[in-house]
Amino acid sequence: MGFGGVAVVALRRLARWLVLFEAKGDAVGAELLEILVDVSPRVRRLAVEHVRRGAPLPNLDALMRLGLERRELARDVLAMLGCGSPWDRLLFVFELLEAGTPSGELAEGITNELHAWINAMGNCYVQPRALQSARLASLWEKREKLLPADRPKGLLPYGFPEMVEYHLRAFHVI
């Protein structure tokens, strides 16, 4: 990308930031989703940064669906979900794995996310909602299928960490 391309991305990022700054209420979530589908990772990063600074997450169903339909956005979705419910984070990871074996950076991101989730659960006292619990339990039953034998070497080479099951049992999900 030449200087002209860099300048265009910088201008697009600035324009998105200005619109996001002025947005109120539900418009913030809609704008975050719009930013997240931008072709430039630098512009998409704006949505992640905004949520990390305390903005509410956009509609969770729309956010997760976007990450599942466009796997190149899954790492950004994971980063945004890191600011929300730990149960939504884990559910998204399971849904990603159910959708197919991830490769490369996404496989590494999922592995890192599971370990970050385990660490975060050490300070978690939030019970999963009934729908979250039911879906997590259903996906946990399929865990052998979620991690097929031909998975990438870097993706949880020994299966799910034991602490995932521990936390699922401690919160009566399984």
C-alpha cells in the first residue's frame, strides 16, 4: 500500500471515529458493527479500542454472527467479547470450533483466548444465563468433534485445558 492508500485508511479511520464519537444509545452499537466490517484492519481496530475503553458491546447475536460468517473478523470479535460476559466469550469460541477447524492466526487466537478465559474465570462470579448454559452444555458434549484429529498443531494440541471443564462444572453448566 502506497502513501495514498495509507492516507485513505487514516482518513476513513478518523471519519469513523468522529461518527462514533457523536453516536448515542443504540447508534453506538450499530456504528461499531459498521466499523468492524471495514476492509482495513486499522479501521476495524477502532471498534475494538472503543469497546476496551468502556463502550457497550453491540448486539451480541449480530456481533457473534458476524464473526462466524466472516472468520477473518473472528479475532476482532474475540477481542471485543473480552470486555463482556466470559460465557459469551467461551460460547463464541465453541461456535467457531463447531463451524470448522480454524487455521493459522485464528487457531492461535482461539488457543490464547481459552487460556485467557481460564484466567478470567478465577475472578468470575457471574452465572451463565439459561440459554448460554444450555448451548455451552450442548457444545461441550460435542467437544471431541470440535477438536478433530487433523487440527492444526498449535490449536490445543492436548484437547481442552482441564480448567475449562472445571469451570463448566463449578457453574453447573455440565
